[in-house]
Amino acid sequence: MDPDQVWNIGRANVASQRKDWQQVQVSMMEASLRCKFDQWPDLREELKATGHRQLIYENKEDEFWGCGAQMGGRNELGKCLQRIRERIR
């Protein structure tokens, strides 16, 4: 499933979303990423190889998870990846 499909499913099911989703979505993403990097050693090594560089999810349409149209987005996905990277060093 590609990110657009996931986005569409999420938008179609907003009514059934947990009430506290806005408060927990970042921690949920981080937990999912921890599982991903724990299960895939090759991906873990690629993430570690980024060193101390800032990681930016370059998505001009996503102001929350990505950098947004003018690089003014929150880049929460990049921040999650950086926290995971620090944990696996």
C-alpha cells in the first residue's frame, strides 16, 4: 500500500478515529518505526549511516509529517526517525 492509499483510508475513516488521536499520533508513529527498525537490520544500518544529519521528510503537501510547501512544516516524521536513530546507536 502506498502513502496516498493510506492517507485516503485515514481520511475516509475520520469519524471512527480515536478521540485522542491528535495527542497520540506522533507516539504511535514512533512506536511503529521502532518495530520496523528492530525487525529490519539493513534499514537500521541505513538509518544509522545518516550520522547526525537532520532528517527531513520532503513532502510539500504535508505540513504535519513533512516539510510542507515552503519548508515550514513540522517534519514530525523526520523528527521521529532522528529519535529512533539516537536510540539504536
